Amino acid sequence: MRIGPGLLALVLVLASPLAPGQTGQTPPSEVASLSQDQLRELVQRVADADLQNDKKQRDYTYTMRRVEHKLDGKGHAKTTESKTFEVMELYGEQVRRLIAKNDQPLSGDDARKEEEKIQKVVAARAKESQKDRQKRQEKEEKEREEDRKFVKEVSDAYRFHLAAIEYPSGRETYVIDGDPRPGYQPHLKDAKILPKFRFRAWIDKSESQWQKLDIQCIDTVSYGLVVARLHKGSRIVIEQTRVNDEVWLPQHVALKLDARVALLKEFNIDEDVTFRDYKKFRADTKITTGGEVPERH
């Protein structure tokens, strides 16, 4: 799962460093803050770091397990289903192979269908002409440029506040709150939803890389030709982990979704996604994430 710069409605405040080895939390009153103009400059640094990290992510495979709880009107689970995927990058495209349902391996027929889907991607890329490859790469670069523009909108749309400095795993991390800025006028069409959200971001100081995002919907969001509405109270928490001292990879996503499509179908979902078994796609190196993870064979 790629978490692009478009989600960086969140930025950091660089402040005077504390002595290494400290743990716990430092109140923001003890930290020098930066101006909003300086913060906007820092947003781009975080966005650029995320774009570079995205390139490194493509060298890794990992396992993703998604547990979905469909809720009733009182917030109690009506049904629960889990799916486990192997995630890999093939020819610049992220591909998921379903390998288990409700923690049971797929049957022979279902496993074969999943393998056929992977082979179709491989075959399509193998037959891709130079012209088509260039067109695809130009499209990807256009999307990255749109991400950069969106980040600028983010920096204009919010007022930032340094909430604390924390030390998860001993790494100095800035905790930043972002609240919609009164009077903000979006320049990009997609940016009009920004005032509907507030967030808290945890930013790793040494690498200018976001580590955790907590994004909350604070007003109803409408979108699409067939009107869909995301209701106030929906929330997503996304966490990354540093792997092999070279890349940040997804670790955990918690999603609470309250939505309605075309005023008819309602979705009330509580979803939890975990990631594990990080492994370089083109090498049999052992992967570490603060502790050792056994190699897969």
C-alpha cells in the first residue's frame, strides 16, 4: 500500500534538539516553534522524502492481513471477515495476490485463479511497447507532480501546532496537530475536501519522514457523480516502520468508515490491516524492523 504525499495533510515542526537517549514526551512549551512560512517549506521536504521512499518500497514484498468488521447501528459487529494478501511490485505496478480467507489457505481452484491474475500482469508488461512504456512513465510522473501540488495546498489549508516531542523506539519524533485554517480557498479541485478533516502527524526528525498519521473527518464529505457521503466521525490511522535502515514500509492501518452511497446503501465498517514478512524482492537478505524477522523461503 502506497501512502503518497497527498496524504501529508500533516507536517512537522523542526525544533531545538534534545539530548539523545531521552524517553517519554517533551511538552511543546520547551521547544522553539517555527513560523507558518517555515512550516510550509518543511512540508515539501517531507513530501520529497516520501516520494523517494516510494521508489525504495518497490524493491520489497510483504504480507498484508485485512480484517473487516461490518457494524450495526449500535456499532456492534454483524459480520467479520479476514483476507491475507502477498503484496509485490511488478513492472512498476503494485500487485496483490490473495493467499488466505479467514486465515485458511485458498483452495486449489482459487489459488490458481490468483496466480493467473499475476501472470496476466507479467504478460502484459512483457509485451509492452517502448511507446506504451513511455506513456505509462509519463503518466506516473504527472501523478507525482499532482502530489507535489496537493502538498502545497495542504500547507495553505491548515494551521499547525507542535503538540509534543516523542521517542518511539528511541527515535526523536515531532507530534504535529493540523486544524483547518479559517478563510482557506482551494486552488485545486481535490483540495476542497481539506477543511473537512483535521489530523495529527508523527514525523521522524532525522529522516523528515512521516511515521504515523491520525486523520479524522470533522464534517460530511460529498463526492462523485453518484453522490457518496463520508460522514463526520470517520477516521483513519496509518503507521509505517523503518526497515533495513533504508526504507519506511506500511505497518498498520485502522479505519473506521461511516458512509452512504446514492442515499441508498450505507457502509459502517471497522477495518484493521497489519503488514509483516518484509523482504527484498530481488535478494534473500534478512529484514529487520527494530527486531529480527525470520526469512521466508
